[in-house]
Amino acid sequence: MPVKSAFFPRTSELCESMKWKEWAGYYAASSYLTLHDAEYFAFRNSAGLLDITPLFKYRVEGPDAASFLSRIMVKDISKLKVGKVTYCCWCTDQGKVVDDGTVMRRDENMFFVTSADPCYTWFSRFLRGYNVTLVDVSEKTAGVALQGPTSREIMKQVFDADLDNFRFFSTVKTRAGGFEAYISRTGYTGDLGYEIWVDNADALKLWDALMHEGKRYDIRPAGLDALDMTRVEAGLILKDVDYFNALHALIDDRMSSPYEISLGWTVNLDRDPFNGQAALRKESLEGSKWAIVGLDIDWAEIEAIYARYGLPPEIGSHAWRDSIPVYTDKSLRTQVGYATSGTWSPILKKNIAMATIRKEFDQMGSEVQIEITVEHVRHTATATVNKTQFFNPERKTSNPNATKS
């Protein structure tokens, strides 16, 4: 049976739909209202507040903390400055991704790591020889994500940090009324947003403060259904959907390298040894087999297919997570990959998807065919290969009032 996060006394009162999912052993609201449209538009037009407590959370501290994390991750964490955050992944010796997450350097010798899967046992395997302490703080720490165009203004009403000069992928310890919190300018919606971490005892104070100050800025509690749509628009991958944890994969073909899931940019090869270094160096020289791309699916062709049956085209209100074949042409003779995530994007007015396809077919602007099933018959519609990042507003990274550095 799922457990309740420290925010549950508030989220349970607000969840009128009674639609809950299980996320890492916790109750997580799918949507607060019967339809999640308002929550999606809060993320894109005002601000949505999401309980992210189910993420696994680790404190890594000690004189060798930076060296230890650099050893187990594909990015050189020793170069991360205090007060900064980075996104990265960690791999097996074969260069296959175990998980991805964020690393926050809160002090010279203290880091805060988040992950989607429980990784304490995996991290612990590499502790020998390092003067470092690894502590699982998942059950003691509560977190929320405040995402959307008005999120900065809400945060300014609650916290005493200088948010006008708070840069993208930064973190800082700050205070609000009666409690301390760590905040970071990060998120999973591809928009302006923040993640806030507090002790469980302060969780309700945090929630109440944000909701109270956010009333003037049309804040709304938001669930996972709306989040799933925004992360597809932003081209953000999801474990067990767009890739699999290499430790849980049943066969080798289900494992992926960072280069194959659009995380090649996180790999720092030329440094001291780290997990998967030799395999990743070889792949960087020889090339990858797969690539994740965005697909812009031709809406007119979808309409035409449905019209043959006298039906209107179907627009799903939710993001989908099915594996759908992708071909070179309408003959269906050559399958080049498969789409893993997709949605109708209300803000872009497009039918979009993320797909894993063979590397030789990932040229931007090229066309492939994605399978469409109507009335039990398989058809295809043209899809244009695009960047995975369909939605990337300037406000996500900009600081209108930032001082020059």
C-alpha cells in the first residue's frame, strides 16, 4: 500500500478527482480535478505546484565527496561550483545507463543527489577508499516543484533569497516564515520553475505559504497527468518509458548508453577513471546505434486517415507511453525504430512524440512514417524528425533583472 508524503494532508483535501497513482511507493495525484487541462495551463500560463517527495534523495558529504561522485557519474562533478546544480546520469562498466538525476553542490564537501530509482545500494558499492558519508534522506525530506511563468513572483513573496539574480541551475539555502529550505532553479516541465526541499516537519508550512501567496498569481496544485504532457513538450526523457535502468533490463537490447538517450552532452570522457569510461570512449569514436529524436506528426494526414472511415480524428487528452513502430516509408517494410512518448500539445497545436530510431535516420528535417491504427487497421502518417525539445521558452533560463557578472 502506498505511503503518504508530508504534503498529503493538503493534497488529499484538494484532490477532488480522487485519481491517484503510485509513484516510488507514495500516493501521487494524477490530477486534482476530473480533467487536468487547468493544471497543464497553470504550468504554461501561471504556476502549478507539484509534490515531488517520491524522488529518491541522498546526501553525500566528506572531504572526498566530489571525487566519489565523479567516480560513479559520467560528468566530472569535481568541477561543479558551490551553489550550482547539474543534471547527469550514471552507468555500469559497460556504459549503460543505470539512472539519471540532479546533483546539487550545497557546500564545498556536501552534495544533494536525486534519482528516480532507489540507488543507495548501487552508490554504496563504490564507497571503499573514499572519505565520504552517504545518507539516504528520502523519507526525511519533502519536496515540491513550483513551475510556470509566475513562479518567480510567488517565490519572491515567500523566500528571502535574491530571486531576481538567481540563475538557472543554481541552488541556495534560504528562509521563509518560520522554516529553512533549499531551493533550486530546476524542474521537469521545460519552463521557468523551482524545486524546494524541506524537512518533513516544515512541509505543510511550505505548502500553505506558497498557496497563500500564489493566489494572486493563479497558482494551482498540479498532478502527474499535466506534468507528463509538459515533459514531452520539453523533450525530457522518462525512465521505464524512454529508456530502462540497465540493472533492471531483462535483455541487453533494453539497455541504453547516454549517447543513445540524448545525454551524450553530460559525458566528460577525458579525466580520471569513472564507471563506463572505456565503453563510452569507444562508442564516442565508433558511433552509436540508436538516437532519441522528436517527431512532428502530420495532422492533415491523420485527419485524412480517419475521414476514410467517416470518423473525426482522435485527440488524446493525456500523454501516451506506448511503443509505436516507426518506418522508413509507407510500405512498412523497414522499421527504423519506435516512438515511446507522445502528446497533443495544446500550446504548440501539434501532435508530437519522442522516438528511438537508428542513428543513420536521425537527420533533422528528414521524414519517417509512424504507425496509426484506425478501426483495427494499421496505417502510417508522415512524421518530421525534429529536436526533442519542442518547447523551450526564453523565460526558463533568463533573468530579466539579473546583475551582470
